Amino acid sequence: MKAATNAAVVLCLATALTHVLLVFLHVAPSNPLSRRYSRQVNAWIFPLFEQNWRLFAPDPESVNQRISARTLHTDPDGTARVSGWFDLTAVDNAAVRHNPFPSHIAQNMLRRAWSSYLENHVVDDQPRSPRAVMTQRYLANIATDRVKAARGGSFKAVQLRVVTVPIAAPVPTGSGVTEADATKMPARTRYLPWWRTEEDSRGD
């Protein structure tokens, strides 16, 4: 029993030291050691131990974004039908709320896909680089997969709607402004183009 306990302690210490070393190599400036073992470091860090310093960033999140999707179906007689909006963000929020161990996918996949899309579509929604095409397809695939999982069937195209609501600043005490007034900030709605799915030759 003592030998087993000692072995467990040694294993825990070795794991902890290895974890600290790999995290250090991940957050440290690029160096020969981190470049040489980058594959092993990334395999350990992502997705569970990813480091995010947003808490200390000078420009934290100032908006909430709600992403919804709707689909275009084509009947056998050629009639086009547009579905109602499906709230993708609400699905993620429901998976995270009251869950002590929410998945990395529910927390980050949709949000980061949208951030990457914005970074690569600066002027409009026309992709002008291979990376822009990739981020557009990635976002469309996420929406397509989630709508199919919830509603089933096949469809010809998918469209996204993004509603951006500013986060109100804290209300100073004695300012005379109520919290309800502070939260009455205008929302911005953005409609993305219709994107054809991989099953665009089929209808349901």
C-alpha cells in the first residue's frame, strides 16, 4: 500500500511539473525549445488548457452577439421555402448555463468562428482571400450542422443573422440614471448572404 501511495504521489508530481512546463512553453515568447516541441505543446494545451488573457485585456468584450440561422428549401415542384430563424447562440447558452463542466465547443466554437469571419471580411461579406473563403465555409458548416441536428432534413442554402447589443457600462451611484435606462442601448442587426450548402442539389 505504501509503495502504491508513493508511486501515485510521484506520478501526480511528474504530471503537475509536466503541465507547468508545457503551459510555460505555450505562453512564453517563441524560443528554440517551444518551436521544436510545438506539436506536443499544442496537443496538450488545446482545447482544455488554452490560456486566455482577456480578463486582463485593455479592451474587454463590450457587446453581446446573438447568431441565428434560417434555411432555404426547394420543393420538388421548384417552390422555394424559407424556414424560421433558429437561435444558434441560445443552444450554446443552454449547454453552458448551470453546467459545471461546459464543453469547449459550446463555449467557443460559434463565437470564434464569427470572430474569424469578421477579421477576414473587413469591408463586406465578399471573401477576397483563401482564408476568408475558409472562415466563411467554416461558419456556414457550423450553422448547417446545428440546424440539421435540431430540425433534420436537407436544404439548399443557409443564411445567418447577427444581432449585436452593446453591454451597458456600470451606472455610477448618484448619477440619477437607472439600470433600466442604461441598458436601453440600440442593437445592430446584420444579415449575411445566403450560402449554398453541400447538398444544394437536393430538397426536402
